[in-house]
Amino acid sequence: MVLFLPETSVSLKARQAAALSSPPIPAPSTTSVRSRSTSTLVKAGILFTLKQTLKHTIQPLAAILYLLFPPIGLTALYSSICFASLYGISTTTPFSFSEPPYKFDSLTISLLYLPSCVGYMLGSVCGGYLSDRELRHAKARYGDNYPPEARLRSARWGVPLIPAGLLMFGWGVSRWDHVAVPLIGGFIFGVGLMLTNGTIMAFFADVIPGQTASVVAAFNLMRNLLAGLVAAVTIPAIKSGLQEGWFLTILAVLCTISSLSLETVQRLGPYWRQRREERVQNARSEAAAERSMRGSIRPATSVSSPSRAHSVRSVTSERPIPLYTLPSSPISPDPQGSSLSQVPIKDDTHNVKS
């Protein structure tokens, strides 16, 4: 009887039926999972490397866009032309003073740079003092909300000295005057250059607060490019018959014309800064509104169908309703030979009150 009679366990029969209706899911291959995970890691590493490369090579070039802001672009252009004129003098000195009638040796030529260096030092000290004095006057008049363009007023002391020094140096060398004439011209040029350059550098620190390093980096890029260009064309221009006088005269005219940008920035600078602040505020407001919209919109909850394994567990965990009930007392043998007493389920629907 134990071996050949059918199984009567209800829960076991339910598990067997569930197993037959849903065959077991084969386990995934370990090799395929490892290969997929390895390829995913390799792709993520390559993507991260590309992002870092672009970040450290392309992103720093975004500082050049600050030159499109007129108060920065105009003042940087003027200071870059003046800085390039310095390389015009520095390149002319060894070439011109090694030729007749001077014929100086290398040591003497190196000493000819000292007057210009003294002018740089004197101009730096005086330029810082004049710039701070203009700043104190602006704070006394406007308070802490003073316009940054107030600093540029101190540059007016150095603007006329730059072309004057260039003309004196160029024509002094070209006409073979005494060596003191071009040296005095170099000293005057050095004083004027630092009077204007120091003021403009301080203006960069105030015009866009918090972005001084980026603005100065863009300014250095512009002035070094112009300086390299002037240094490259100086000797060919002198040898072509233009001579030192006319070549430095051209640079003096460019410095004089570009100095008008300082006056333009002083007059229109507040208007340009206000427009830029409005654009920045509008961009920030739009970005905040977009973030709030993204946060308010939530994806709808979708009811996903249960997996096959979950359905198997649910089928096996739920006990089906039996067709007959077992008595509470121990089972006694039935005279008919059945091992269970079949007790029909009473239908109590007629007892339910409406």
C-alpha cells in the first residue's frame, strides 16, 4: 500500500503541479556573465578617460570667451599691444647696437637693458599707489558698490609715456644719436608700460569677481601671441629698409589708437556689466526652473508581471482549498475500506442573512 497507492498529500500534489506547469529556469553561464561584466568595465574606463582628456585639454580654452566681454576684451587688447611693443624694443636692442656706429659687445649690450628695468620697477610702485588712490576716491564717492572702471583713471598717467618712449628709442637709434637718447626712451617706455599694465591687471580682478585667474589667463594668451608676432617681424622689417624709427613709430601709433579703448570702457563699462549680470541671472533662473520641473515630474508606477520563480513560490506557498475536510478526531478505519471519512461540505448560503 505504501508503494503503490496514490499520494494523498495536498501540499505535495500542489508543488508537483506547479513544477510541471513551469519548468525550472536554467542558471546563467558564469563565463558569459564574466565576459559581459569585463566588457562593461572596459567601456566605462575608456569613456572616463576620454572625458578626463577633454576636460583637461578643451575646457581650459573656455577662458578665451572672456575676451568677448567688451570691458575685458578692449582693455586686454590695449595692454597686449603695449606689451608687444616691449618685445619690439628688446629685439631691436641687440641687433642695432651691434652694428656701426655703436659696435657694442655682448656684455655692453646686456647692460643697455638696465634703464628699461629701472623704469619697470618705478612704474610698478607708482602705478600701484595711483591705482589705490583712485580706488579710495571711488569708495568715498560710491561706497562699497564702486564701479571697477574707476581704477582705469590712474592709467592716464602712463598712456602718453608709452608712445613717447617708443619714438625716442626708435629715432635715437635710427639717427645714430648718442647712446643715452635711446636709453632714456627705454626708461620712459618702461615707466608708462607698468603704470598702465598694473592698473589693468587690478581692473581684471574687480570686473568679474571670482574669475580673476581665468581672465588673466586669457589676457596672457593674447599678449604673448602679439608679442611673439612682433618679435618675429622686427628684424625682417628693419632689414627691409623700414629702419628702427619707422617701425617703432608704427607701434607707437597703434598704442595711441588702442588707448581710446580705456576711455570707452570707462564710459560704457557699467552698461556692459549690467547687461552681462542680467544674462547670467536669466540663465540661472531658467536652470532652476528646469530642475524644479524635473523634480516635480515623477515616472508612473508600472505593475510588472511577476517572474517565473516568484510564480512558482506563490503557487507552492498558497495551500489550495481542499475538496473535503478532515475530522478533528483521529481517523478510524471505515467499514467500506477507505482510509478517510468523506464528509461533505455544508452549504451555509441559505443561513446568510440578506
